[in-house]
Amino acid sequence: MAQHQVRRVYLKAYESVSHARRSIGEYIELYNRKRPHSSLADQTPDEAYFATLPAIKSAA
């Protein structure tokens, strides 16, 4: 992870609590759902997690 992304979340003075929540939520979204991780074979954490779950059969 690039250091500038970490600084953006942890070393920033936010305007309000709601602004901090929104900004941190956006970072979590990026980290878990959009950013591939080399330790997960270039999958996102969400992709790696959901790939381990058994398939759900839909009702006919």
C-alpha cells in the first residue's frame, strides 16, 4: 500500500466526525473491494473471501 494512502487516513485532521467517517469508509472500500493484493494472487480481499464460500444454489 502506498504510504500516501495511509497518511491520508491516519494523519489527517478532519473537518468533522461525519467527514472522518466518510473518508475512512472510502478508504476501506478501496482497500477491500477495489485494490488487488499481491499476497492474494492479485485479487481483492473481497474476491479472495467470497471465492472460498460454497456456491449457493438458487431455487428453481
